[in-house]
Amino acid sequence: MADMVEANHALEERLDKQGNRLYNLENLDIPHKVSQVVDEIVTKAVDWAMQAPLRACFRDLPVVDIKEILQQRIFKDRSYETYEDHQNLYEALQKSLERDYSDQL
């Protein structure tokens, strides 16, 4: 009888240890983390695939034309008025365009 009590006690200890391990594994939330990583990878791949045709269109354009398109879009949206940093970048883009135009002349 004492042997059965000891065996039962040992078995309970093993179950407690396994329960702790299972609890720790459940808290790691591995499936959710894997899902997040897969989502990030897929999102990046889709973004790249969607931008590829646009990049191909602009690849043949001269830098001056790309700057001009960017300047026109920013001016149209007036997005540069929101933050001082954006205003500084817009002014730098304008100066760069002016320098490019003067170089062409």
C-alpha cells in the first residue's frame, strides 16, 4: 500500500511538472506569433508586387521628371503645409528642380 501511495505521489508530481510546461507553452502564444510573422511577410510581398509595375513605369523617366511629378502632387495635395519638416523638404525639392532646370539651360 505504501508503494502505491509513493507511486501515486510521484505520478502527481510528474503531472504537475507537465502542467507547468503546458501552461508556459500556452502563454508563449506561438500560433499567434507565427501568424503575425506570416502576415508581415505576406504583406511585404504583396506591397512589393503591387509597386513593381509602378517602379517599371518610372524606371525609364529621367530624375528631373520624377522630381517634377512629385512636386506637382505635393503642391496639389498641399500636404507640405502640415508640418515644418514637410515644408523644408518641399522647399529643398523646389531648389533641386531649379538647379536641374538651370543645368539644362
